[in-house]
Amino acid sequence: MKIHVIKIEKGLCKSCELCVVECKQKIIDISKETNKMGYHPIYIKDEKLCTGCTLCAIACPDSVIEIYQKEE
């Protein structure tokens, strides 16, 4: 069975929230913690609900989101 893996470069995330808006599953949220740049990076609430549509990665202006499939 294939699952979707979401990799986020939290240190480069600028909290623009474009990915949050684009996620149809509503599984992306903004963290309360800050990264080294002082921004609140995104996190995934439940990776199992990801459909792999990649809309979040496409919307990200800084390319900090990567989605790929792997065998479970």
C-alpha cells in the first residue's frame, strides 16, 4: 500500500498561509512555535488524510513543501 509523505522545510517557511488555503483536506495549520527567521512554520495535523494532490506544494512560493509516495 502506498502512502503520501509530506516533507516541510520548517526553517524556510515564511507563514504565508497559501498552502493552508489550498489544502482541500484542511490538514495544514500554522505552528505556535517560531523558526530561526521568526516565522510560524506550517505543520500537518494528520498526514494520513493527505490525498497527494500537491496543491500545497504548488502554491508555496518558497518551495518548502515536498510530497512523495512510499510503500507502507
